[in-house]
Amino acid sequence: MKLKINQQALIGLLVGLVVLLVVLGGLVLAFYKFYGAATGNADKNGLPAGRIEEAAGHLDRVVQPADLAKLNAEYVSDFSSITKDFLNQTAVSNDLAVLARSAQDKLLALKVPTEYKAKHLSVILLLGEIGQLAESGNQTTANKKLTELKSVINQ
């Protein structure tokens, strides 16, 4: 009889440990999903996890004075090209979320001169909002943000 009670206690303990491991695993997964480490979920600004730091790193780089004219010219050209392509594609494509993420990624890769920092960041954040709104099916608000984006781009 004593041996049977010990076996039942041991089985109960093992089942409890398995349940505990499953719960802890679920908590760890939820933590990773919350912070976007496992799935690449976007944060509240529409940037994938870790991309805000990347964008800030591009904004704060020190550039040699001789390169400033070249940097300004390249930035203006690249920014204009990326935003024009995005706006042209939104006129013919229904996949606004994909287009916004693509344009956002391209803009994040640019080196930004000091005088364009505020506008650059505004455009990146608006693209993120547009992407999130389009993904969630809120097309009316996404179109309003698209109009706002056009205004910021043309400033």
C-alpha cells in the first residue's frame, strides 16, 4: 500500500512539473511576442522592434564637412525617389501595408543630414502608422494618414 501511494505522489509531481513547464514556456513566448523578438511585431510607432534605435543611429552620425554637400544631394535625391515611388505605387496597388513597410525600410537605410532629421522621422513614423492601419483594415484612417504624409513630404 505504501509503495502505491508513493507512485501516485510521484506521478502527481511529474504531471505538476510538466504543467509548470508548459505555463512557463507560454509566458516566455508571450514575453517574446510582446517585445517582438520572436515575430518581428511592430511597436506602437509602426517600426519593427529595434528599428527605432537603428533610425536614431542613422540620425546621429557625425559626417565630415567635405561630405555634407554630397550627402545632402544624395539624400534629397534618394528621399524624393523613394517617396515618389511609394506615392505612385499607392495609386495603382491595394496593398498599402506592404508598400508602406517597403518605403519605410528604404528610408531607414538612408544617411540623414541634420537639417532633414525632423521631416525624415515624421515620414518614417507616418509610414508605420499607415502600414498598421492598412493591416488592421482601417482603410479610411489610413487614407487620411496618407494625405497627411503627402503634406509632410511636400514641405
